[in-house]
Amino acid sequence: MRQITFAELDSGQQTDALNLVYRGYDQPFQVSPEWVAEHLYTHAIDTSRSPVWLDGRGAVAALALLALREGRGWIGGFGVAPAYRGNRFSGPVLRETLKDLDGIPVQLEVLVPNLKARRTYEKGGFQITRQLVVLEGPPGRAEQSLQAAGSPCWQRQAASLERLKDLVWVGRSLAYRGHQIHFVGEGATWGALAAQASLRLSNEPADSPLHRQLLGLGWREVARQYEMHRP
Ligand SMILES: CC(C)(COP(=O)(O)OP(=O)(O)OC[C@H]1O[C@@H](n2cnc3c(N)ncnc32)[C@H](O)[C@@H]1OP(=O)(O)O)[C@@H](O)C(=O)NCCC(=O)NCCS
């Protein structure tokens, strides 16, 4: 095995690498070069600190994506290629990703059914801090207020939203793109979104007033994740 960084792969190789290591993931995961470029930029992934392992033939065996901003870290991608799974390789991959990060808190999300990944993260010192839910459903009436959202996960923090292209802001209280809601602040009403048939909200804390309100409107849970932190 040879170790390089994600920065050393070109855009096509980065895309292929992510699609390879996420094969068999619990949720459909097939990304495009455009998605990868936006993911790296929006969420501050430091590709030069994101390790990639290549096997003897130069094929990707494992990788992790590490983001760093405002004194915190986030793992925004992690996987072992199918041919190399089941060999306890994920532990060393995590250790290498976290090396030199002593004193820097790191967080990540893991799907609830993903027991192998959760086991790896727990062994690496991560603890579950809360649950995040991906939801889809119909909007309320235009004049209805939205309830308070929970404290945002990494992808929905201001530093990510500032970098997201084509985000539509309604005052300072609501931000969306297409049918995906990215931000709900104080005073938000459904407004023009009321005309949409179905909307999506990713990684809303499971105990938030907004989550409860959306369930009441008939939204359904598409996925549930644990947010984990390593202090
Ligand atoms: C998750 C993933 C990285 C784990 O790598 P792996 O090579 O399959 O798993 P490993 O051999 O490293 O085993 C990891 C741990 O899970 C344990 N494990 C294996 N099967 C398990 C199961 N069904 N339930 C619970 N734990 C299990 C292993 O025993 C090991 O723990 P241990 O060292 O204490 O024994 C890999 O399966 C993968 O890339 N999956 C697709 C992408 C993905 O899910 N990424 C994580 C995103 S959060």
C-alpha cells in the first residue's frame, strides 16, 4: 500500500474514488465531479490533509476527507474499497486522518444502521452526541411560521452556507436551493415555498421544534444519523 493525499488526485479520480469507497453504502451514493468540487469547497475540506491509500496496482483502497475550520475538524467522507473491507483497515485509516489533530475537536455523522463505521469511530474516541434526521414532505401554508431549527450540523453552519452557490435567501430567515431547505431562522414563514409539492431538509436535530413541526405536517424520515464528537 502507498499513501498519498486527496489533493494529488484529479477531479475525475476524486469522483471515482468516492464512488468506489461508498459502494454498498446504506443510502444511494453516486456523485459527480461537480458535486465533489462543491462538497470540498463548501465544507472546507483540506484535501492536502485527507489521506488516500493506493494498492500495488495503483487502485484506491481507502480514503478519508478531513475538513478544518474555526479550530474544529469534520470528517466529510470515509470509506474502504469493497475489496479491502473486513480486514480492520478502517481503524488505521481513522488514526492516520486524526494524526496531528491533538487538542482539535473533531466531529462527523454516521448513519444509524452503519454499525461497522460506528464501531470504528467509537474505538477512535468518538462519542454520540445527538441524532440528526433527513426529512422530506410538503410545505405548510404560505403565512405559517416555521418553528425553531436546532443548532446546525457542520454542513448547515453559516461558514458552509456562505460558500453555497445559488442559495436563495428570503430575508435573513430562510435559505433554500431547489427543493432543499438549508437554513431556517427566526421569523421564517413558508412564503413562496408553499407552492412546492415536496421539500427536503437534511440533518435536522431530532429534538428540535422544527423537526416536531415537520412531522406534524406529514413529513417522512428518509434517514437518521448519529452526530459524533471526539473532544
Ligand atoms: C464502514 C467501513 C469504512 C468499515 O470498514 P471495513 O473494512 O468494512 O470494517 P473493518 O474490518 O475495519 O471493521 C470495523 C469494525 O467493525 C466491526 N464489525 C464488522 N462487522 C460488524 C457488524 N456487522 N456489526 C458491528 N460491528 C462490525 C469489526 O469487527 C471492526 O471492529 P473491531 O476492530 O472492534 O473488531 C467500510 O465498510 C466502508 O467503507 N463502507 C462504505 C462507506 C461507509 O459506510 N463509510 C462510512 C461513512 S460514515
